Amino acid sequence: MSLHHSPRQSQLLSSICIYSNLPSLSSGKKSCSTSYKVSRGPRFESLRCQSTAVSGDVSIQAEKGFVDRNVVQRSVVRLGLPSKGRMATDTLDLLKDCQLAVRQVNPRQYVADIPGLPNLEVWFQRPKDIVRKLLSGDLDLGIVGYDTVCEFGQGDEDLILVHDALNYGECHLSIAIPKYGIFENISSMDELGAMPQWTADRPLRIATGFTYLGPKFAKEKGLKYVKFSTADGALEAAPAMGIADAILDLVSSGTTLRENNLKEIKGGIVVESQAVFVASKKALLQGKDVLETTHEMLERLEAHLRADSQFTVVANMRGKSAEEVAERILRKTDFPGLQGPTISPVFCKRDGKVQPDYYAIVICVPKKRLYECVCQLREIGGSGVLVSPLTYIFDEEPPRWRKLLNQLNI
């Protein structure tokens, strides 16, 4: 069946297609695929990317459950970032520390850029919308909480975790019940599910905003009589108000639960969460620029996060030779450095002659074990210990990059 348009409609459709880089709907022609070869090392040589133009607002399609899985053809890579709250602030701080500061001309605008990545657009969105738009093709990359990926991604294979531990936004999704009444002696999920109060006519009522993960978790735990009700905000008040028996919500410190006479129980944690860097698999495979941008962002994130947990320690140590000092460090301390200690002579002038009396050692140590390292160095003759923060530690190739390439079969 063919579609007939008035001259005015045909002109309008042609204008829309020119603006959006889509084929003319009135022409009846299908969109063309373009292929190209990426040359960035041997593992890329066999990669051929295709980009296909699609029409329609795929975000609306995703909301209604009708998602066109093709990636919209465009000339820039789109990165989704949280628009509000602590997650948004911490994300911008991390990117700034990685020399990827986001430039937002107007704080009310939803589109920004990163000068260090000229082919990238930053879109500020609600976390759940970032996941939805990754699946619909409106976004290519995103930074959100892992709990959001699990809840709104629902196990979709098109979502790939590029970096699964950005070291902020730590929390966990957990079942919490009152400390009082019939729950006073309940301390585990098994005990909660076995309570005789729950029947087909009177199931365990759990208030939550996680309407996918909640029922999935209950099924995995074998809870027979349970009913989830949708709720947003102030969930902790639901049991006291009598509108729920328990809640399923994100917990960080647990202070809010304790202040509302609620408690977590053994086996009640649904998922551990923190900020993650996620991408659309189709976008990575179909967009050359997406893969290259992902590679650069991942390298910067990996290098900074690895360095952020370490200190550089420099100390002077007497010894007969660099080899003798190295042997002492490797045999008598727990801190060999990244691949091993760097040792160089420290020259002093004595009796008119310049000679090495000391050797300087340089190692990287975990921040949490700094004082332990200093004590061990003192025990083997170390002195003049200097401690400096690290900004980056670049590997020859980030392990997560190799993992990503394997997931993409590249």
C-alpha cells in the first residue's frame, strides 16, 4: 500500500528529512548503510561498522514499550549524565579530575560539552532516562548507578558495563522491616518468608520504587505470598503508617532506617551499587567515534581511579649496591611497588670525593597502608621518607579495555 501526500505535506516531510539527516519519507526509498574500517591496532583490523538511520522519537517508543533498536545516525557521540543530586555533583567532579571537565554555558540547559572530547555531546538526564535512552539509541554512553542499570535495563544484553566501579555513589538495595511488633525477632529473609501471617488473602506488603528488581528478588528467594506496591520517596514511613509491612530501598549509611525504627535482615540485600560507566553495545559496534571516545574516557578513568588509591613514597636507604637495597625491600617488606622498587644512587661529597652513600627508593603504596609501609621502611634502614599523592597511573593497556573488546568480539 502506498502513501499519498499533498504537495505541502511532501515539502514538509522533505524538510524534516534534510534537517534530521533521514531519507525522504515521500520518496519511498530505504535508508542506506555505510561501512568503514577502524584501524587502531590489530584487534580493530577486522571491525567493520555500519550506521543505519531511523525515523521517529525512539525515546517515546521506549516509554511505550516499542523500541526501535537501530542507532540514530548522527555526527556526534552522546553521553548521558545525571542531572541532579549528589550523583550529578560527584560525576562532574570525577570527570574534572580526569581532565574531562564538562562545560555548561547555562546551568538550566540540558546539553553541554567536554572541550577535551570535541566530538562529544553531554546530555543531562534523570538516571532512569539515561538507561532507557541507551536502549532506545538516543544516547551512546552514560554514567549512572548500577542499581538503575539493573532496574531499568532489566538484563538487556545491549547494555555493557565499561567500568563497573567508579568509587562513588556506594549503596545497596535492601529489604528493611520494623524493629517492633511481629518483626521484633525476625532477622533473616528465611524467617520473614516463613512467618504464618502471610497468606494468599494477606500477603507480605513491600513498598518500593524498584518494581522490576523487587518481584524478581522475591521469586529468587521463594517468597510465596508477597505483594509489591509502587512508591517514591519517604518509604521509611510506610510501615509506621500501616500501608506496608516492609520496604525495599537504597541504603547507604543506614542512619535513616535506624531513625525510623527499621532494620535490615540477613539475605535481604538485592544488589550492591555504585556509579558505573555504561554503553550501548550497538552504539559501540556501529559507531567508530563511539568506540574511540569510550577508549579515551576509559583510559582516563582507569588511570585516575587507580592513582587515587595510592601514594608515591620516596625514602633514602644505606646500602652497598642498588641490588642489595632492592633485595632488602623485596624480602623484608610487603610493598614492592607496581612492578618493583625504583632505586637510584644518592651522591654525597665526602673527603673531596663524590660517592653514593645512600640509595633513593621510589614505590607506590595503597593509601590505607601508608603508615604500615613507613614503619617497615624504617625497620630496614629507611629515612627521609617523602609521601606524595598520585594523579594518574597509565597501564600499557587498561584491563577493562581488553575485557570490553572481548565482549564485543573484536
